[in-house]
Amino acid sequence: MLRDILHNDWLTAFIFLGLVFIAFAKYLYANRFMDFIGVLGNSKYLKIYARDQKFIDGFDTLLFLNLVISISVFGYVSYQNLVYQHPFDILVFLKVIFAVAAIILIKILLERLIGSLFDIDKLMDVYLFQKTSYKNYTGFVLFPINLLLVYTIAPTALICYIVIGIVVAINLIGFIITLKNHQNIVVNNLFYFILYLCALEIGPYLILYKLIIEFKA
């Protein structure tokens, strides 16, 4: 039995849009999509497609769009049910989408800038490809979870923490694999690596957390 749904047609439209992006990715890049599904337990995808990276990649773009929508839907629905129950506000949701997309894109651009400044563009391209792949996989996993949270299961605090744990686990696995692949470079530049972690890996999420707390207040 479906639960009472606290959303309007706009939320359904965005969820459907995420499905469209996934479907196009599968239709246009069928072989790559099948390799991508197994990226969490197999490095085949990373080894094959890292060599053919472009600044703007169609496959990654489609999955990135789904990622932005999936994160926004999960964040909005969780906040709406657990913190402040109110009717769906399309303007607020669009602001959430814009904020999520802006944080991710600005972070990528800064990392590319660092790669250019230190003349490690090729290494940074491979590193960003691996990180982007696991982030896009997060969006892929969040899509069916969002369907359950919106149409079937009311998102309790426990469920939200479990989902957040899944998201963190996926990206942590990706980070560990990336770190392992570049461990020699990391060891030789440990200070810069720690500086990078604080500035571009931890810092943006602290800023996002602060914004959420201020919005809640």
C-alpha cells in the first residue's frame, strides 16, 4: 500500500527526468553503461575509459545530471519529512539543485586549476575521472532509493542515516581505490595531499552543512 505522498507533480517530474538521463546513458552508451554498473567491485571500467577522457563527456554528463537530481530529491524529501514539513516549493527545490550542481562543478574546476598550476594535468584527469565515476554511481544508486522514499516508505531518521551511510561507503571505496592507485605520489607529497583534503574534500561539505543549519534556523 502506497503511503500518503507529501509532494506534487513537480517532484515526480524531476524523478522522471532523472530516469530519462539514465535511460539515454544506457541507450547511447550501452557497453559502457554495463561496465559502469560493475564499477564498485571491478576496476575494468576505470582502466578502459580513463584513457578516452574528454573535458566534456556525454556519458558522464548524463549521469551527472541524474546525480544532481537524485541528491537534491533525497535531501529535500528527507528535510521535508524529518525537519520541517511543508508543501513542495519549486523555487526552494530549484535552489537546492543549483547549490548541489554549483558545489560539484566549482570543486571540479578548482581541482583542474590545481592540476594546471602544478603541471599534473594528466594525473588530475585520471583522478577526477575516477572520483566522478563513483559520484555518478552514487546518483545511480540513489535513484531507486528515492522512488521508495517518495512513493512507498516514509523516510525516518534511521532510514536517512542508512542511505547517507551507503553514499559515504560508495565514495569512500572510490577514494581508497584512487588513493591506492596513486599511493607513491601521495606519500611523496603528503603535506600537499593533506592540504588538498582539507581545502577541497572536507571544506565544501562543512560549508554545505553550515548552510543547511542556517536554513533550518
